[in-house]
Amino acid sequence: MLDPSDARSGDTGFARLDRRSFLKTGLGGTLFLATVSATAGLSGCATAPAGQLGAVDTRMDARYQFRFLTRDDIQLFEALLPAMFGPTLPEQPQARRLAIASTIERIDAGIDNFGPANQQELRRLFDLLTFGFTRVTIARVWSRWSNVSTAEANAFLERWRTSGVGLFNNGYIALTKISNVAFYGGRDQWHLSGYPGPPQWAVDALPQFKPA
Amino acid sequence: MSLTDRIAQGLEAGWKVTDATTLTDNQTHEADVVIVGTGAGGGTTAEILAKSGLSVILVEEGRLYYQKDFTMDEHSAYASLYQEGMSRTTRDGAIAILQGRCVGGSTTVNWTSSFRTPDQTLTYWAENFGLENLSPEAMAPWFEGREQRHTVAPWQTPPNVNNDILRQGCEQLGYSWQTIPRNVKGCWNLGYCGVGCPTNAKQGALMTTIPGALDHQARLFHGLRAERLVMNQDRIDHLQASAMATDGITPSGVTVTLKARHFVVAASAIGSPGLLLRSDIPDPHARIGKRSFIHPVNATIAQMPEQVDPFYGAPQSIYSDEFNFRHGVDGPAGFKLEVPPLHPGMSAGVVPGHGQEQVDAMASLPWTQSVIALMRDGFHPESPGGTVTLRDDGSPVLDYPITDYLWQGLRQAYLAMAEVQFAAGASRVRLVHLDSDWYTSWAEARAAINSIAMEPHRVRLFTAHQMGGCGMGQDPQASVVNGFGEHHQVSNLSIHDASVFPTSIGANPQLSIYALAARNSARLAGKLRG
């Protein structure tokens, strides 16, 4: 456990996981984590944005150009989103895949505006979660994300939410916040929160909504 | 009501506005005054100086967005109008920072609450920072002038249900409440202030001082980042600035050099200390970036028997100062109670959760009410504020440790908010906290709040008000600028934004910034023309 004074010292979020806190969490040595990003990069598959993926390959809209998320990150979210939004997702498989895919695209589009510093933080978090050794030792998720069940994904989220380690709470917040905003904030999901959208009378009256 | 857009008209009429993302060549420009930032402070300064006949260049890192772009849409607004795409936090990630990044700064996205600086705050500054010239009596005409300029008046329309529940709860408990003064003209009562006013009713910098300055030949560069103030001996010689690429985030490589007799920094309580630190501005007592305040905000949400529709209507119209100065100005942490608007994306991002629990919480959004508490930080030795420093890439970041003093205030605030909501008839209440259940009675909530863990990350914290970091004061050893915003060491540098506040305000700060910037700009104009 982190001692409270340490948790409050306000060092860089996931950069800290590379250092002191990792020892204190009792999960392993600092040396390994310090090299995670580098190793993942060297393995050649993890850190390049997925770009424009084929529809068959990813089940995404083939026109969407990924600017931040990698193929591994996309698999991470494909595993996590059903645990976050499962009961609201369509049961029909194609519609369900589309709802997940469009949410992941909106997550990517949102992160694209975060700027370099927060993107770097998220890169560390996603690398930590998608790189095999740290996925097992830190997230305690035993199989690749593409093989993780919704129950297992939910258990992971619960562990990080209820953990006494502030960094894991922070990771939980980061994952759920970007997903929640992308999902519930999307026009296709407004009905899930009983939000009718901007008042129609105002839309009808305002010049910016009139066709040019 | 007029739907004629002030910005579109001005651009048509030949305002000198340059979108720096379109620049292809390095260039140099010169004016009497270069102003960094176009928010509450920069806009006010630009209009007053330009009207006095001085030539002015305004520099804004964000982009120029106006009515045509304001489509009441959360995703596009968060991406374009907010710092770091709405992902800005304190260094440890524990406090979410809501801050504008666009022409007009945070006044383009704020919820229009317009309070004078409380008398207690001004008196505290006089007694503790040698700022007797900012007494309530001395400042009154400046507040009055700015209230006219920004059309500030108590909201005459009945509050929406979200706000009325705060009023009802306070009434039931005998707590004081008041109607919020708002800076709006012909407001449609829609509820979309936070994503850019779609009707131009909001009288922020974008609809008032920025057009006023541009009408008087001021020149505006947007999409241009102020990198570094470059000194020549004991004066600033020029500002080195970087044009943004079309994404608005990464530099394009084109640089703009801006020369002036005088420089006014108004880049916010995070941006201004950041710019001064990057520039190695003389700081013999290491004061730049210190004593940063944020009105730390915590929140509770309630399920109401009646429909609330918290996404519609003027977002903030009722407040309570029952707890703000209850224990004096410098006792246990006081807090102001207000209400936030709840649109789906914002709600889902703010209230932590996943799975069925979150699905249920979101499904009941139309019956959801929320209260927020704004902690008055900086008035006590155990509330020394945070520190702005630079990351390796030169961007500013805020460290803000929460002291036990503030944790105690935050716990009291949870109690007050839950009590008010139950008094107003809530069927259940939960804290915006990782460990909170729904509580079905005030007694149950009180017991839970008294034992809940008050720790970073578990308590969900926010700030929409960044203040301090370039504090003003009489003593150069303890402050960065004097009471007129004039830098203690560099004679042609002034700071005209919330970064000069030596404590937090104890109220939403926009009118405090407008008024102080107006006062200090009138003096500056006199000196520069003299």
C-alpha cells in the first residue's frame, strides 16, 4: 500500500507507477516497468496508431482514421466497453459491434485533442494494460484482452475502482471517464439518459442550423 | 431579439484578425502593447487600451469560435473550446480542471455567474497583502462599470428545477440563498452556456470587449502560442510565439515575433505563470507559480420525485453563502453552494461508475439534481494552495495537494449538500465519490459521510476557477506584481488576469477579473500615453 502522504505528493500519474510506487505495491521491481514502453515499442506492434483499418480486420467503419489508439488499445476497449455499457448495448451482433466500434472511434477522436502531455499519460496506461507481463502482474488479467470475458473485464474494473492504491483509482477514472463521455455523450446514446437533445424550437430558430 | 452575429459582421467589415494556422512565413509585428490571452483579463485590457488610442496586438493560443460553431453539442465543444480537450487535471490526476481555450477564454464557456469580489476577501487582502487600495469602497465603481459593460443583473426568470431545489432546501433549513447575477442580454434560458452560447446572449469577452478592441484597430492573432518573453537588459524586448498547425494543438514551425513597448500577460492562472517560467523572468524570491488556488469543488447528486431536466435552463441561478464565511474569513474552510448543469456526456464523465449501476444512474438523469460546493482556499496557513511548474516540454502543470484543513471542509460540504437535497425532498442522495452508495435518508447519509474516506482520487474533485500563481502584494519578497498588476522587477510587464489574486475569491471569479483588469488598464493607458 502507498502511505497517504506519498499518495498526496502529487507526482506524475502513471509515470509514478514506473518508480517508487511500484515497489510499494509489492507487485514487482521498478526496473521492469521502466522499460515497458520501450519494450512494447521494440516489439513493433503496440505503439503505432492503428490508422485506417480494414472493416473485416477491426469491425470498424473502414473510413475512420485512428490517430492515437493502437490495435492493442482497440482490443482493450473492445473487452472493457461491454463491461461498462453491456446492458444497454444492442443484442443483435452486428448492431452491437457497431455501437462498440463507434464508441471506440469517439474515444480516439476525443484523445486526439488531449495534447501531448495527457496523451503520454494515456500511452503509459494503455501500454501497461496491453503488455503481457504488466497486464498479468499489475492488472491481474490473465489472458489477452481479445479473450477476456465481460465478467473478467468487470472484475478488473472493480479491482481498480475499490483498490487502496490511488494510482489504480486514477486508472479506473481515466478508463471510465473517456469511455463514459464518448458513449453517453453521443447522439446515438442520448436516449439512454432521457436527454431529448437541444430544444427543437431553438434549433429551428437559430441561423447556425440553417443550411448554408 | 437580434440574431445578427457580432463576430461575423466584424470579420466582414475588415477587423484585423489573423488565423495563425494559415501562416506560412516567419514574421515580425510591432505595437504599443502586446497582450497575451483573450479571456476576462486580456479582453478587458485590449478594449480599454485600444479605445485610448494605443495600438494593441492580442495573442490567443486557442481558436476563434463564434455563433456559427456553437451548436449545443458536447463532444465538439469539449474538443475545441476547452484546455487539453477537457482532459486537463492536476499533476496527480486527482482534480479535473475545466478551463477555456479559445478566443474569450473561459468566459466563452462559463455558466455566466457574475459576483463582485466579497468584501471579506478584499478586506483580507488589505490586511494581509498590503492591498488597501483595493478596498470595497475603492473597487465599487469598477464593479459597477463592468456590470454595465457585461450586462450583469440578477436573473429575473424563475430558476430551473435544478437550481430551485437548492433554493427549496435552503428555505426548509433556514439557510440563506440568493439569486445569481448573470452576464446575459436577451437570454433564451436554454442551458448551453458551457458549450458556447448559441444565441450570443452571453456577454463574455467574445461579445463585448474583444469586438470593442477590434473595432478600435486592435489586431488579433488566434491559433498562436506565446512561447517566451525575451528580455533585453531589464526590459522585455519581444514575445516569441509559435503558430499552431491546422489541428490547433501542435506547432506548425512558423514563428511570429511581436515587439512592443509594454507587455500584458493574461493567459490564466496556469498559463501566465507558465509563460513567465518559460521566459526566465526575474524572480528573485521564487514567487512565480506559487500560491495557486482553485476553489476545489466536490459534489453530491440526488434523485428527485419530480422531473428536473438538469440539462435545460440557465445553468446557475441560485446560490447559498450560508457556509462561505460562517466561521469568519480565516477559520475552518468555508464554501459556496451552487448547482451544475447536467448534460449526458458531462454527467457520465463526472459521476464515476460502470456497468448496471452507471446505466441506472444515467437512465434517471431527467430526475437527477446536483449541488456543488466551491471551497474558499488560500485564507488559512493550512491552505497554502498549489504550485505551477513546467513539464519537460515547457507546458505548465499544476500540483495541488489537498491538506487536512481542506479535507475537513470538503467533508462538511458533503454534509451540507446532502442535507439540503433531502430537505428539498430528494428520495435518495449519493456523493460523487468512488465509495458512495445511494443513501435514502439524511440520517443514513450523515453517518456515511462522517466515516467515508477523504482521499485523492476517491473523492472526485473539480475546479473551474484557477487563481493565483503570480500573486499581487506590496512586498516584492512575497508577491510577483503590485496592486496595479505591475511586475515588481520588470518595468514593461503587467499581469491582468486571475493569476494575480493572492487568495481565491470565494465566488465565481469572472467579475473580479473584469473589474481589476479595467482598473489596472485605465492606469496603464494613462502611463503609456503620458
